[in-house]
Amino acid sequence: MTIEEFIQALHDKQIILNEKQIEQYNVYYQLLIEWNKKVNLTAITDPEEVYLKHFFDSMMPLWVDEVDMNEKRLIDIGAGAGFPSLPMLIAKPTMHVTIVDSLMKRIKFLEVLIEELHLTNQVTLVHGRAEDVGQDKDFRGRFDIATARAVANMNVLCEYCMPFVKKGGSFVALKGAKAQDEVKKAQGAIQILGGKLVTIHTEELPNNEGERSVVVINKTLDTPNKYPRKAGKPTKQPIK
């Protein structure tokens, strides 16, 4: 996906980029490649692939009817190089984004990135594990939306993310072709953690680059205090 194709594909989704936003994506790409030489951020480095498989892919929730990102407080769990939250923030600058990541090297990259993108007033960076931060009263139940991309299976991911969402908010997970199977296996976790499945929006990436899904779960009840459990336990003993 060339930059021109990226702009047009978003236009087709009623997302119109201005010159500032187009330049922000360009700066994002340049810094990603520069830092990737010293910090393992991505195996995808070709510009056309980055624009398709990182930028465009990350932005899919923006055209899901059941998701509204305008003026929302969003927390991105395990964002790594800033995906999916920062590509969405560039397009929807009324959001405020909090990013949680456990690796300080990635946090350092994100510090430089948000400064270069002039997003420092709209992004908060938190160094820590989701299990620990999710028990912190300053973050627990404080967000309109929690999101994650390529972090864990849904039954584990729900425990990482749903404690952050306030009642009436949403957990929005970006998934691949196996989303339906993952959600089926996570039904118990979704219910226990206070959620209700709203939709699984699935579409094909441009240029026949594979199927992607956006899973939307509404937070209908407060998450029980015992969740998230101690670091490592959600992975070793997923909720059933």
C-alpha cells in the first residue's frame, strides 16, 4: 500500500487526512525504521507493508459502527511500537491515549515518537505489566476504551484489558482470522470480567493481504477485584 493508496483507502472509509496528519504518518514510519535498528520493534520494515499492516490495520476500529473514538480516553495494552493506538490518534486527535508496555526500551522509543509527532499532551506512557497496572486505582475502571493488538489470545487478553474499562465503556480487540474461535473460547472470561460481546467486525485487508477482525465487548458490570491476577497467572491459567 503506497502512501497515496493509504490516503485513498481511508478516504473511502470517510477518514480525510490533512497535510499535517500525512506528515505525521511519514515521521512515524521514519522513526520506526531508525529505532528498529537498535530496538526490536517490528519485522515489517518495507514502507508499503508498514502503511498497510501497521497503520491501516491499526485503524480498523475507526470505521466499526459500534465504536466511537471521538473525545474518548483510550488505554492501549502492550502497544509495543504504538499499535494500534497511535495511528488512530493521528486520525482522531480529540482522543487521549494511555499506553502500557512492560519493556522500557519500547517506552523510550514512544517518548521520542510522541514528541516528534507533537502528541505529548495527548499521550501518557506507563512502564509496567498489565496485571500490575490493572490493580492500580489511578488506572482501574478509568477508561472509555481499552484496546490491544497481537498481544495474547482473547481469554487472556480480556483479563489484561477489561479491568481498565469503566462500566458502559468498551474493550476493542484487533484480531486475525481466528477471532471467532478465540471469542468462543473466551465466553467464560468475558462474562466473569463483566463484559458482553457486541460484535465481531471482519473484513479483508486491501491487496488481499488477509482477514482482520475487530472484536467489541461492552463493559456491563464492574470487574471483580481479584482480576487481573498476579503477573504471569492469566497466561498460565486462563479463565475458563
